[in-house]
Amino acid sequence: MIAYELCSIVTIHIQGGTVQIRKSTDIRRQQIVDIIRRIISTKGIEYVTLSEIAKRTGTTRGAIYRHFKSKRDILSLLISNVEETLMEAVDNAINDADPVQSLKNILLAQLVLAKNRRKTSFAVMMGAMQFSDMVIRRKILRLIQKYLTKIENLLVSAGKLGLIKKNINYNLAAVSFMGLIQSTVTVWSYKNFNYVPQKIHAELWSIYKQGICV
């Protein structure tokens, strides 16, 4: 049996005795992130407070305060978590030999990710955008630009290979790609994400492909 605590020591009970080991800060913070995501999915981002997190973890505000000094710190970590997950999904979907196929793969990967994460990632981004803190807003902007750059680079590669129309504005095409996914996730968030990613993917890709491909 393992007793998880949000302090610096974890007690592991084994037959014949007890052993204490020190948990890494990353593991503790990830546990808090998971709890915060559950709060967002069940109550909304406005309920993400030090008091609510402490209540959910069965610990004190002081213990949480060792990891997060403010709501800015909480949102910053959540955005970093969203960025890491999103970029990993994008990078894993890229096919070096075919940039158009990469775009198709990314579209499916993001729809699957949205369904698996349900509304938590979406709520984090929307809630953070409304948070009047320039540090947080700049962090979101950097994430968006990083994502758009990856998509635009794929479009540029596709253009060089003659796979898409010559008159395509790569920047706007990247924004449109992002908007296609974001608007779909927004609509389906109000329907409790009751959709089959593969089916929606085929229809969305057909629309986008007709707009950019030769």
C-alpha cells in the first residue's frame, strides 16, 4: 500500500516495516495538476483556488502554497501542461515524407486529444485568456504562435513540393487550420464531447483539403 502525500516525504508501507522516500517536486506538482483538471471538468476554472485544491487533496493551504503562490502560478503550470501535451501530439503526428499527410494526422490527433481530455484543456485556455494578467496572456500568445509556426512550416513544405495551391497564404491557412479545430471543439464541448473523432476528422479534412490542395 502506498500513501501519497503532497509533502516532501512519501511513506511506503511494506511487509515488515516502513520506508520513507523523498518525492520529486515534479511528481507532486503533476498530482496537483491532475486534481486541478478534475476541478475544472466538474466545477469550472473559477473554482480553481488554493482552498479548493487543498480541500481536494486533504491537505492545507500552506502545503499547496509551497508549490503555487497565486492563481497566476496555477494557470502558468496548466498552460505549460497543455502546451507539452499539444506539441507532443503534433510532433508524433508529423510524417517527414509528406507534409499534407502530416496535417491530416495532426487534425485527427487533436480531435482525439480534445475528446480524451474533454473540456479541461479548452477550459484552461478560455479561462486563462480572460484572466487579466499580461504574463499569462503573453504565455498563451507564445503557445499559439508556436503551434501556428509548426502548421505554417508544413504548409510551406507542401507548397515547395507542389502539393497545395500556389496562391495559398501560408499564415492564413495555418490560422484557418487552427480555427477549424478550435471551432469544432467549442461546438462539441456544449454537447459533452459526444462525437467519434474519426468520423468528424474525415469530414473536416475533406473541407480543408479542398481549400488548399491542388
